[in-house]
Amino acid sequence: MNILLVAPEYRPNLSNMIRTAEFFGFEKIYIYDENKLLDPPKNKATRADMNHMARVWTAGAIEFIEIEKIENALDFIDQYMGRTLATYINESADPLGSFSFKENDLLIMGSEKEGLPLNIIQKCDHSLHLPTKGHTDCLNVSVSLGIFLYAAQMQH
């Protein structure tokens, strides 16, 4: 399985998702960085501070996982040699509990505010959602990633 993060908006969430992916044994994570969170600052001191915070926020996971920036998410999805899985807050999507993951799946997570754009959802082979019991309609994106990865791990 592989992971694609589409347009994350907050560095702490991005760091948590990197940490979570590495915790579950991923050696690489793909990121479409529309919001330029991965771009190094021009100022040397600020860049050093960001590198330090990346290590702190990821609890060191950043040292053990490759980050591959994707220039065009739609092209990447088109060329991916496996099933593409959009995570989606919509009950028409497959509920996580009844979905069977495959080894070469690409799990795609959207941004914190907007989720995945419709054009990406429409390109994907499947869409998945986390059924809710409470009144809150969604979880933090990094928490959701952890749940999806745990469910996939439990199947294999």
C-alpha cells in the first residue's frame, strides 16, 4: 500500500501523518504540496528551525521515511499501477469496515478544510469513509489516516 497526501494545510498535521505512516512501516509517502509546506524557507535560521521542528513533530520519523513531492496529483493518480482509494466524508462511499485492501492500493487523503477535490474523487477506483456514531461529522485528518492504516494492517 502507498499513501498520497493531497494539499495538506498545517505543518503539525502533516508531521503527524508522516509520523503515523512511518509508525505503520511505510518507507515512502507521496505528497502533493499545493500549500508549499515542504518548501524550505529562504532564511537559513528559519530553515534550521523548520528542520528541527520536523524532527520534533514527527518524533524522529522524518529520518526513516522518504518524502516524495508530487507535481500533479491527477497525473500521478492516472499513472498509478494499482487501485486508487479516495477518503471521503460521504455515506455513499464504501464504509471502511466492509472494504478489503490490496497490497498495491494508493490511499489518498485530502486537506484538513476541504477534503479531496471532486475531480480527484472521480478519478479514483473506490471511495472510502469512516462511519460516525456521534454528532461530529469528521475527524482530524492525521487521526483518520491512522484509522485507515490500522484497518489495512489488520487485514494483512
